[in-house]
Amino acid sequence: MLQGDSYEALAGELGIPADAFAATMEKWNGYVADKNDPDFGRTSFASPLDTAPFYAVKVTAGIHHTMGGLKIDAQTHVLNTDGQIIPGLFAAGEVTGGVHGGNRLGGNAVADFVVFGRIAGQKAADSVE
């Protein structure tokens, strides 16, 4: 985490041109005040970023998780597009939707793959007996 008591000081910590960074921040604060972003068409705005100290952290791209794709029932059977069970196919975890839902809060995937993973394993084992 980097900190600066002004836009220029934070730019120095970041190793970027201070004048360009300050101009960008002032431009953003104007967009927030006007509730209008002609550059990118944003329609929701946070508070202005105009009170020191200012902070920055390096954020890099990554894959958090891949959720959805396969719809399952409560017994972890994978369902086809007609909602019918595909015999012998079970799924759990972040590859599933339906029971898992269209969204989740961080950490819920652990409970999902543990609970439904156990059910899927039991059902798969039962299906070959």
C-alpha cells in the first residue's frame, strides 16, 4: 500500500508523472460532481477522491473463480436443457449453477464444494453399485 499527502506525492510513490496523475484525479472529481462521465459513460459515481491522505495499491488481473455452466438439482445430478437428469453425470462446486445460484459472496464456494462435492461423490458411487 502506498500513501501520499497530495496527488503529486502519491504519483511520486507510484513512479508516474505527477502532473498527469493530478489532472486525471481532478477530472474524475469533476465527473463525480457533475454525475456525468463523457469519457467512459459511467452512470454511478462514488464520493470524490479529494481528501488526503491518498492511497494506492497494485492490483493485477486474476481469475477469482468460474461459476456456473452446469445446472444441478439438490442431489447433484446434472440437468440437460430440458431440466431432465443426465444419467450418471454429477457435478459440484463452481462449475455448477442452479442450487449454487447466480451469484455468491466470497467464501461460499468452500461450503458449496464441500457439501455438494460429498453428495456428488456418494451419488456417483451409488450409481455404479
